[in-house]
Amino acid sequence: MKNYISTAEVAIWIVLILARVVLCLSIFKKHLFNRMPLFSVYAAWTTTQSIALFAIAFLATYNVYYYVFYVASHLGSLLAFLTLIECGRRVLPGLDLPQKQKAISLLLASVSLVAIFVSFWPIRYVEKRIESGAYLCVAISFLFITVYSRYLGLYWSRLVAGISSSLGFLYLLQGTAKAVMGHYPSATVLLVRQISQVANVLAVIAWIIVVLSPWGESVMTEEDLQILEAAFARIEDSLGAERIKAL
């Protein structure tokens, strides 16, 4: 297997492993497992996966590496999907707020475009077509959570947005890569694979920043609650005055 890996890929792989180990230590330091357990498990699993695959790549055959990679990557995708649900649970209650119809319509329109693209794009195998569509739909859902959480300014929105945006771009890149493989020469496929590895490194660095940074956390004090209550009272008074004028 090691004969198929370039020196550049080995270097990026080592940097990725180190970055993921730092991420796990950061999660442990900030006690993030108590607050976002599914993302924490996802981070721990992908770290273990990277280390195991690195060892297998140099100690075992290509067939062994392929089967381990296949099983591990699908488990990783399952954990990423659960992370999507975890992030969504922090954002979707906000859909009771204004603009919910527009937000849902944009999300459904984006998923429909993905379905149309996957249906007409010439992918030889049905399972690859489904896999590419699933990756792209997950990517769009993560990006939707990112944009909507920042729009609403929800509690912990920076942390959720940092995690969701990185995972969204990762899955967007992976879904696109699966769609183009088989249509371009092997040199292009190798380049896409290296870009994917670099994107993984950048995503992990982004997660380390949002986990360790104080942006992702906010403590709501009694003073903050009073300010919010006063603001809502002014809005209600204003709406009541407008109704009286209309009558």
C-alpha cells in the first residue's frame, strides 16, 4: 500500500493526525463532551481512524487498507450525520422565528438541485450516485445550519457555526470528488485527494480554534435577561400602539 502514497500525502497525513490529537486534547480541556457529545465522539473516532489507517498503509496490503477504510469511513459518516442532528437541535427551534418559511424553502430548493444534479450527472454505478447525493445533501444541511444559526444569533452560534461550516465544506468537497472520479485522469484524482486532505487539516484547525476560543461560549446574566425583557416590552408596546392607530 505504501507504494501508492506520495511523500506529500504522507506529510499532510502526519500533520492531520497531529492536528486531530490536539483537537481531542482541546475537547478534553474544555469539557466539550458534556455539551456536544456526538461531535466529541466524531472527533475521537476520526483521530483513531487516521492513526489506524496510517499504520495499516505501511504494514498491510492494499486490500486490507481498502476494507478497513471502507468500514471506518462509513462509521465516520454516520457520526458526522449524528453531529448534524446535534447541531441542528441547537438551531432548528429557531425556525419558529420570522423568516422560517424562506429558510425552509431555500433548504428544500438546494436539496432539490442536488437531486437533479445527481440524477443527470453521468455516474456509472447507482451506489456511487446515491453516495455522492448523500454527501452533497449533508453538506448543504451543515451550511444551512451555519448560516441560519448566525442569522438568528443563537446561543453558542459561533461554536455551532464553526463546526457546521467546516463539516459542510468537507462534505461538499467529498461529494464533488465522488461525482468527478471516473471522468478525469488519475493525476486529477490524485490532486483532488490531496486537496481533500488539506481541507481536512484546515477543518480540524478551525475546530480547535472554535473549541478553545471564548467566542463559542456565552453566559447569560440577569442583566442580559432584563435587557432582553425590556426590548421585547418595547416591541409589544409599539405593536399595540400601531393597532390602536389602525382602529
